[in-house]
Amino acid sequence: MWRKKEQQMVERPRIGVALSGGAARGIAHLGVLKVLEEQNVPIDFIAGTSAGALVGGAVAAGIPLAELEEWGRSLRWRDIGRMTLSRLGVQSNARLEELIRARFPVTRFEDLRIPFAAVATDLHTGKAVVMSNEGDVAFAIRASCALPGWYVPVVDEQGRQLVDGGLAANVPSAAARSLGADIVIAVDVNAEGARFLGPPQSAIGVLFQSIMVVQRTAAAHQWQDADLVIRPRVGHIRWDEIGRADELIKAGEEATRITIDRIKHLLFPTAEGPPPRWFELRRRGAQPPAHNPRKMSPLR
């Protein structure tokens, strides 16, 4: 047993959220963040993959959630990509980068209100590329969202071809932890898979379902880097159904409300049993990383 007064002597845990990829389903992240804000759960770090990078980067840049909801309702695929003659993809998503520069109040990692990481994949090595701390946020999000085979890979200053981060880390829990989070709340909008497909009726159907199994198996390992995983029930919605924003936001809200007690227990553990992991680490003198000079606000 440990004493609550011991906890009061230590700065509150630093909280990170890890927002998964999921194309249109990523709009559900807005519902999750809305409830966390309503429940006064502070967010000190954000990591995002693909659609999660777009939502997370917008929040980190300081765009209010109410504004993001309206943006989510009006966003269409034509705002993100345009046809291209490249042999490496059907479209270029350069339009997404232009949109970010026009809508975000800041577009440099150094100027963000909340430390943020966007995850892409190095097409040559297959390894995750985590972009944070400094550099161009708009480029990083565009790279994280470059769905291979559809969008042309994005080339960085090192000459690497970067594609959608979902290939390497669709649930970027490890990236959120690496930013300095004591507690990581992950959101996986693909946890239910593709319920809209039903049982496969063809070889193509079997192949697609097999790909889903591989992705969900990988995600299950990524969940282990999180302290809690929120799973919006959106398996009935296709990844291209961007017009179902209201339904997606509601699903994110509902999934968060049913887990809010567990979230608060992570932040305010009981005195029974051993002290939580974050408390032990903090008591041993672990400090926030140098790139995060913000003073942590107390829980309200």
C-alpha cells in the first residue's frame, strides 16, 4: 500500500494521446478529444498516424475543437488530393499540405502549443519515421497521410520516400511515450475491423480480410505500449465515407464516455496496492524531456 500524500508530493502524470490512422474514420478522434476536454483531462503530448496526425496536429497547433468539428463536417477528398501523371500513385496529396498551411495558425513544430509527433513509414526500410521537435508540420502530416498506391510517396530532405505511417505504426503509442508521456491514452478507430464487408465471398474478399487480420494483429502489439485504448465502434463505416462526420464524432464521444472512469483511475489511483508506474518513475527523479518547456497545468 502507498499513501496518497506521497502522490501529492510529485507533479501530476504527463498525459499523451496516440491517435490512429483510419482515413475518414479518423474524424471519430474529434469526439474522443471533445469528451476528454469536457472531463478536464489535460493533454501534454499528442502523437498521430495518418488521419490521427491531421487531427492531432490541428489540436497541437491550437485550433479549437468546435472549429475542427465544423472542418470535419465540410472536408471532402478533393480537398486532400488531385490526380497526377506519376507512375508512383494515382493522386498527389500536395493539396493537403496547402490546406494545412492555410488553416493552421502555426506550421512549425517549434511553435506548437502541445508537443506533437507525426508518424510516417520509410518505404525502403519499412521502419517508422517519427517527426517531432522541429521542422515543418504540414510536410510531416502530408507524409503521414500518403496512402501507398493511391497517393504519391513524399520525399524528405534525406531523400527518403515516405508513405502512410499506418504501415509501420498505425497506433502510435510508442511515439507518444517517447515524447515524454507518463500515461498514454491510445485511440484505435480500426479496432472493429471492417464489419461492413461481411463474410468474404471471393478470393479478393479473402485477401482483403487477411490484410485486416494482419493490421489488427500489429495494432494489438501497439496497444501494449498504451495504458488504455479507446475503441470507437465504427467498424460499420467504410474508410472513404468522409460524409458521415456526425456519426463518427458521436461514436468517438460514446467510446470515451464509457472509459472515462478508467481514465480518471489512471490519473487518480487509489491508495490500495502498489503505486502506479508513473509515480515510481517520477519519484526516482524522471524529468520532462528538454523539448517540452511548458509548465504542466494541474488537473481541475
